[in-house]
Amino acid sequence: MTDQAVDTGDVRPSAQPAAEGHFLGRTRELKELRADIERAGLDTLSGRKAPRARVLLIAGRPGSGRTALAEELVRQVAGRYPDGVLRVRLGEPDGTPVPVERAARELLTALELPAPAGAAEDDLTAALRTALAGRRMLLLLDDAAGAEQVDALLPDAPECLLVAVSGGGPLTGIADVRPCTLGGLDTKSALELLTRYTGSVRITVDPRAAESLVEACHGQPAALVLAGGWLAARPKAAVADLAKRLNTDPEDGADGSPLARVFRLVYDELPGQAARILRLLSLAPAGLIDPHTASSLAGCSVPAARATLDDLVALGLLRPVASPLPQYDVPGCLHPLLRARAESQERPAELQLARARMLERTVRLLQACRAITETDSPQAREKLNAMPREVRFPTPRAAADWLSIRRPALLASARLAVADGELDNLARRLLSQLVRAIVAHVGTQAAAPDLYGVHGLVLDVAERRGLDREKAAALLNLGDLDAQTGRTRDALARYRLALDAGRRANDPYATGRAMESVGGAHLELGDYDRAADWFGRALAERLARGERDQAARLYGRIATAHTYAGRYGEGLRNWRAAVAGHRRSGDVPAHARALSELARVQEYAGRFEESLRTCLEAVEWARRAEDVRLQAALQLRLADTLEHLGDPAAARLHRSAAERMLGEEPPEDETSLEQAVSACEIRSASGED
């Protein structure tokens, strides 16, 4: 892929923020913050042990350098917290608070701990507090919208430290927190910041003008960065000229802040194409931009977009993100200004078209990301080669790296597309391709938390548009993920809703699948009568459509439910039907497994001689299927049966054969071998098992 899809090896995006040079100023604030770490809390003064982590709050207006100060504090004190530093952002670029559930999930993922798909906020925050108990860690929560977010993530670990960054006031409701409120930089530090862009000569030749410029910017770091970038791009411009222009510039009624005035000056002197790209970047999901995003938003080539983005970085309007692939983000303080420009200078239809182009490009990239993994057939290779060169990936590894690096932006794209409400067709395509790409590269199990959120978005669109077929599919997928994480009753409720939607859509696949899933949920809950009933309904649907192979499988599920309930006669009858069905369809492995289960139930029923004959037949079919694990399980079943029939010598021979098949040394405890092959056999709720 041009400009992007390069083979990055094992490199992944850094968890650390991009370095921007030596930190300037804030000596007093840093000293106060470090002193706050050391000072005795209210609990200590009252003789009680501190129940929770110490909380430091850094507050200030956007552009005041509050995040930079927090990062510098973290750098200075990180050595005291040997278990590491965790970072999470609690606000979207547009100011929307990030759900606590998502933030807790990101922190658990950073700790390499499981975060079950679809888990509730309380469960995730409890898991996070448990994980942090007994650890010495430092948490940095950036862009906190309020005390509720911070309190939910606050560890019950007095040895931890939490640093919160916020634009608001005190974190009301969290005890013993004193905010460090930021103003402007001191004059010396502000001049040094300007010098980084302009060089020392232009500052030293006219120090009064430089000080006047600092005063016009109120010492605000973001405003000074823009002023320095403007001067760096104009080597012949005098510092005095810029200071004069800012001091005489009329205040904007909407926002007369120093940052807004400097931004207006810088923006107004940008070339037309660069200005348009910049203002359209306010549409970028999660504020993360790559050349493809900028190219699709503005309708220009990828190389031209890349060059413009680099120019905007030099002006201080964008920041590069530490990443193996070119990636940038919009400073949060500039996002409202860019959005205001976009809304005032672009017609609503043009903004919607830009969003559509961005989503369409994302869909094509996801298609290519998945297609590169499916080159086993000539048709797949031909389809891949037919894709435009600029969206093709050179290798599967390059595609996987792109998917990993762009994951936050891709998930944000999906959320924004669904929230838009006017691009539902594009949103549906995006969600579909996102699921396929994630599954192709990551796998269903590993990607379950992301897939849960995506399927939820599919459900939102399907309900909004009255798409019952898609609603049924989304509910089935969500139900499966609920069932995998132990929320069986939630899964059952979703399966029933999926059944209703499938019936309304007259979708036989969804209806049959939902019936079987309802039965499976009842089976897991121990309601074997209802399980058998629902499996029977699904069986009737399959038989009516002539789906004999699926019908044979359902006979097995019905037999399992009856066996769990101790109704061995019904279990045997249905297993025999399953055996006959698999034999007619020619499915040798399934035929062998069904015979194995039939023999097992015969043993439960005390029919040991029948079980022996069935086991011997199953061994022959398992040999034809080349299923060594099943053969070993059957050898153990034969051994059990022979022991019941009073032939321990033959039983030992069969156990030895099972051990040889599995390539294991004879275990010290026979139950360990039973566990090794138990996956091939059903369980029983009966005491006879």
C-alpha cells in the first residue's frame, strides 16, 4: 500500500507519548505536585490507613500544557512505581466523555488481563481494582470530564498514584484532592519555547518584542507553539510584527482567547488546499489521522495529503504519533477551532460527502486487509490484484500491522458512522468489513471484546432501519459472545429476540439457528426438558427443508439433553437416529463420534455388551476418519466396558493402546488420561457417569 502498508516486523505503536523535546518551566507546579505525593493524607492524620490511591489533579484550560505537565511528573516519579505506568484518555476530541467501561477495558488490556466481551462496567472496574491491589502503579487519566469517571477507576491500593488531567475544577466527591491549576508559562520558559522555533538570534535582537509576543499569548504553550511555527515558516518576518498583529487583532466574539487569535492568524495564511485539509481533519475519528484519512476527506492524492500533514506538523497544528506508520493527531485544544471553521466554511452537504469518502476509503482498506489473507485460490488472487494499487497491502503481515495500529481509529469510525444516522448503508458495509478483517487477522476468540461492540452497532442500525434479517444476525452473534463469557441467561434473552426477528424476516437459517441456540442455552442452564423441546423444534425445521446432515447433528443434541436428564432410552433412540443420518450423508468423522456417544450412553444404561460391540464399530470408523484422539477415547471406553464385564487384562491392553495413540508416557493417575480425551465425549448429569 502506497505510503502505508510496509512490513513493520514485530514493531507496535509505543505506549509512550511522542517526545517533543525537553520540558520547559512549571518548576513551582512540579514541586507542589511532588510535595502532594509525600504529604500525609486526611486518613493518616486521623490515624487510619489510607483505603485508596493518592489522587493528584492537574487542571487548566485547553492549550495550557496540562497534559505535558502530567507526563513530566510521571517521568520524574515513575521510578517509585516499579509495577509500571498506565495511561488512558477519558475524553474524545470533541469533548464527549469516554465510557468508563471502555476505559477500564483498555487498562485491563494494557495489564494483559482478560476483559470479557460485553462485561458490565461494574464488573470491569472491580476486575481492575483487584488487578491493582498490592501493586505499586501509576495511572494517568487524561481529559477527565468529571469525578465520576475518575472515582470509578480509582484503585483501592494506597501504594498506587493516580494523576488526573481535567479542564474543570475540583473532583467533587473524591476526598483529599487539591487541584494544581495552570496559568501561563513564566516569561523565561516562554521565550525558550519560542527560541526552539525561531532560533536565538531573532529573540535576542529584539527581546522587548519577544516579551510582548509572550504577553499577547498570555504565556499559553499552545499559542506560543503556533506563533513559533508561524515565525519558523517566515524567516524574514520580525517577532515585533507578529506581536503587533496579535495585539491589534480584534477579539473574536465567540472566542477571544490568545490561542484563538494566533490560530486565526496562522490559519488565514495557509494555502487554500492546506487550510481545507486542516479544517476537515475535525471529522477524523478519535482525532487520529493518517495520509489515507486526509486524502479521502479532502479528495486529493495520498502523497499530497502526506506532504500537507508534514507541513502542518511544522506549523504546530498537528502532532506526530509515535508509530511505525505515519500517523498524526489534532491537539485537543485546536479541535473546537477546526470544527468551527469546517462548519462555517463548508456546506453541510460537503461535510457529509467528506465523511462518506472517508468511510468508503476505510471500507476498501478493510477489504484489502482481509483479501491479502485469502490468496490460496486463483479467484482470490485475481480479486486482490483488481483492487486499486493505493489500497493494496504488500504482505499479510503489513495488513495485520495496519489493522493493529489503526484499531482505535477504525472502532471510532464505526461508532461515528452509526451515530451519524444518515450514512447507514456505508455504516453497514464498514461494520461488515471490520468484522471480517478482525476475524481474519486476530481470530474470533481474541477479538471478542471488539466484536461485541461492533455487533452492538450492527444491532443499532438494524433496529433503526427495520432490518429484521440483520437484527437477527446481530442478536445471534451477541448471544454467542454472552454464552461464551458465562452470561447464559442474557444469551437466552438475545436468542429469543433473534428468533422473533428471524420469523419476521422469514429467514429459515436465522430461525433454525435461533431455535437451536435457545435449546443450547437451556441445556447449559440445566433445563433439559426445554432443551430437548427446542432442539426438536429446530430438527423439524431442518427436516422440512431436507437438511439431512444438520438433522443428524440435531438428533445428537436431543440425545445429549435426554442423557443429561437420565432418560437413557430416549438418548439411545436419538443417537441411533444420528448415527443413521451421518452414515447416509457420508460424514465419516461425525459417524464415528456418534457411535462413540451411543456406546457411552449404552454403558450408562448398563448395556455393557452392546456398548462393547458399538465401541468396536466406532473404532473402525474413527480409524477411517484418521481421528487419533477419538480412537484413544474409544480405547478408554472399551477398557471401562471390559472392566465392567470382568476382563481387567483386556482393559489394561486397551488403556495402553490409548496411551500410545496420544504419544504420552503412562500417567501416574489414570484420570489424567481420561481428561486428555474428554473433549471427544459428552458429559452426564447422572450419578452413573
